[in-house]
Amino acid sequence: MKSNTAYAIYILWLRQIKRYFRSKSRIVGSLGQPIVFLVALGFGFGSIFAKAGGGNYIQFLSPGIIAMSIMFTAVFSGIELIWDRQFGFLKETMVAPVSRLSIMFGRTLGGATTSTIQGVIVFLITIVIGFRPDIAAVLWGLLFMFGIAIVFTAFGTAIASTMEDMQGFGLIVNLVNMPLFFLSGALFPLTTAPFWIQWIAFINPLSYGVDGLRAAFTGVSQNSIGVDAIVIAGITVLFLVVGSWLFNRVEV
Amino acid sequence: MVLFQFVMPDSAISVKNLTKKFKHSLVAVDDISFDVENGSVFAFLGPNGAGKTTTIKMLTTLLHPTSGTIRINGMDPVKQSHAVRQSFGIVFQDPSLDDELTAYENMFFHAGLYGVPRKESPGKIEDLMKFVELWDRKDSLVKTFSGGMKRRLEIARGLLHTPAILFLDEPTTGLDPQTRNYIWTYIKKLNEERGLTVFFTTHYMEEAERAAQRVAIIDHGKIVINDTPANIISSSGTASLEDAFIKLTGRAIREQEGTGMDQMRTMRQAWRGGRR
Ligand SMILES: Nc1ncnc2c1ncn2[C@@H]1O[C@H](COP(=O)(O)OP(=O)(O)O)[C@@H](O)[C@H]1O
Ligand SMILES: [Mg+2]
């Protein structure tokens, strides 16, 4: 029998893209949070940040907010797995002659693509607000956006694989998302923070996404862009493996 | 339309000593054996909780048996899951369509997942959607469909990769009598004109009696009898399948026509619980 794997992955990806563009209210709704952060923090803290010698705060903040919106959208896309299980569509994919790994892969690629699109929209908004990125490095920036998206889509799918209902999922996601976001260096530099906070930031995947985006767009970062890229790639593989393992155990 | 792309053994389905025991639970399917002849219509009749869905899940690769053997078109669902999946179509007990997509998109995605050649799939989709009389609604979102329309679309979708067997898990539960009639007309036509083997479960007596060449009555995970409807009636010395069922199992199948699935499940559990 000829293998249909690549086309099946494409089909599962396409389904998510279609659903994404069909839910315009969701797209618009999820832009609210990053805009509030950008405007409230960007204009509120801007002068304090500059006085403290941090430079232009919008330049510092924008990559962090782009990373945040990608991460939130990506983790949250895991809920589609729970939806699909509750509304039955998951059975249709599970009974098709397609391996679980391909299903997981197609879903993750789909969720990661829509999260990246979300990130690009936020990126354009930051430019309107005053962000001045190095346009020559836009490709690197996109790569990091997609990296963050894949890592956290796999993470969301992994959590969703172990959850029965949406409430449980929402609870866990909120519990995890907020600390990861605040302790990633997205809003303020953590170089002078207490040791334990620096330690969390060190093992926090989002830190490397934020830092990589900063390196790409502004050239100012903690790690070199190569280190950030390698760490993100490593975590991507790790989360994909764990996510696949958990997804493999899902019963329909 | 080519239906048989596989080398066919005499039995489309062959099951021997099949058992499924869930963790922390009773034995849902208890040492059952049966054969379904190629090109026939076979009914699995039993009350709610008898083990019908569990059996279908094992036949269709979604659950691994605790013990026993299964052959679907001569293949083992555990070891040759992809080949087996390619060889049957299924309509699940609960809806499994993507509500946010159009009817056509649901068909299109199914064709993609099953590797239906891209040159053939538009024609096939059109054929089948016309067959279930949904072609004029092809661009409507599925969430605007009635229960009966969803069922018809699921039947069309299940046939898209030209399977040799169609599994239907309580295909008419929750539908009004007129829609139920429609569904049976389609299924009969598929069996007679295209030689499709049909395996369906039901808790409606008259459906088993009318539509199936053979009926297996399943109760508490065991097959009580497996014969033609006429033989079941005559050998139990009763006037109808309904009376035969009561005689064989010691109770009646209650037809609970609840509106929502959930309501039905609660009632079913209360009913079963009360009997123990
Ligand atoms: N995943 C499961 N875990 C534990 N028990 C189950 C599971 N699925 C079904 N059962 C039990 O197995 C029995 C048979 O269920 P099922 O096959 O769904 O019956 P039917 O389809 O005939 O109504 C029931 O008692 C049900 O509660
Ligand atoms: Mg059932």
C-alpha cells in the first residue's frame, strides 16, 4: 500500500488553518491582551525604563509581547484536541489509516502555524506602536516565532492529551502560562533578580524564545542567537517526543 | 464502482473467543464468536450497555482485545491496523463530523486521510453526496445540519474510500421514524446494488428483523443466539423478535427515545443499576 503520510499531515494542517481563518472573532479577541500590555506598559513604564538606563522600552518590550502572544495562542490550541474528542471528530482521525505520530505532527504543525500568524499580526501592531526592528533579520525573527509556536503547541497538546475536560485544561494552562511569561524576561530584564528567579528563567523555554527574538530584531540579547536557536530546537524535539508519547495513550 | 479491492475470504468478519475486560470494571465483551458472510447484512441487537460499541471498537482497531482473535477481510486489526482501516468504513454511535467545516470539506478531508487518489475524489464525493441527497447542501457548514442530515453525510463519508465493509453503530438512534426509514433505504440499496457487507448495532427490534439477514442477540457481553430472524422466532416458539428476546434474556429491551444522548445514558445506567 502506498504511503499517504505527507498528504495526511498536510490535510490535518489545512483543517486547522481553515478553522482559524473562519473564526474571525477569535483572532480579533486574542489581540486584545497583547495590545493592552503594549500600550499600558510600553507608554507607562517607558520613561522609567529609559531613566534607569535601559534604553527605549518599546524596543525591549515588543519582542517579549510577540513571544507572549504566540505562546498563549499555541498552548491554548491544545484545547482543540479536547474539543475534537468531545465533539467526536478525533475518532474520525484515529480510525483513519494514518499513524498517531502523523496525526500529532499534523495537529502540531497546524496549531504552530496559526500561532505564528497570530505572532506576525502582533508584530505588525508593535511597529504601529513604535517598534523599529532590524528588517534585515526578519527571517530569523520568523524562525524564532515558529520555534516558540511549535514548542508550546506541542506542550499544549501534551497537556490536553491527559485532560478529560476544558475546565481542567484551562486551570492547568493558566497556572503554567503566567509564571512562564513573567519569568521569561519578556517584560523586564531578570539579570538583577534573585537567584531562584534567574534559575526559573534559565530553565524556562520562553526565555530563549524571547531572547532569540530580541537578538534577531534588535541585536541586543543575553545569549548569542545561535545558542537561543539550539536551545529552542532541542526543546522542540523534547516536547514533540513527550507530546507524541502522551497522545499515543489517548483513547477514543 | 469498484468495491472489492481486496482478496476476499468467505467471511468479511470472523471473530473467535473475543473478550474485553476494562480496568476496574466488569467484562464488557465476554468470549463471543461469530462470522459475517461477505455481502450480507448482519445485526448486533442488544440493550444499552450490552457491549455492542465495545465490540465495534475492537473490530475497527480502536480498542485492543483482552483475548481472542478477529479477522476483518482476512486481516488482523491489531497487527495490520492500517490495511484493516483502509478496508472498512464506519459511522460511530455519536457524531464525528467537524461542525465548523462544510459538508464538502468534511468529505474532502476524509478523502485526504484515506489516500483516495486526488483525480478521483471530486467525482466520488459528488456521487456519494448525491446518493444521500445532500449535494445541494455541500457548501453549508455541518453545524447547520439536522441529526438526520449529519447521519447521511457520515454514511457518505464512510463509503468514500470504497470499503468492503460498513460498520454502523446505532445508526438511527435519536432520529425520527421518517428519517430512520430513509437511512434504511440507503443502506439496503448499498448492500443490494454494490454488494457492501453491512454490520450494524441496534436496540430497535424491528430494524434488526427487517434489515438484517442474520441477527446476533447480545446481552451482558455474551451472544445469546445468532441466526436468521425467522429462525430465532420459530426456534423460540414466539410471534416476534421482541417476544423471542424476552424469552431468551428474561427481559424486554426498553426503547428509550430520549431527546439527548446524555439523558439516555443516565436512564440506561439507572435501569441497569436497578436490576442488579
Ligand atoms: N472505556 C471504558 N472503561 C470502562 N468501562 C467501559 C468502557 N467503555 C464501555 N464500558 C462498559 O462496558 C459495557 C459495555 O458498553 P458498550 O459497549 O458501550 O455497550 P453498548 O454499546 O451495547 O450500549 C458497559 O457496562 C460500559 O459501562
Ligand atoms: Mg453503544
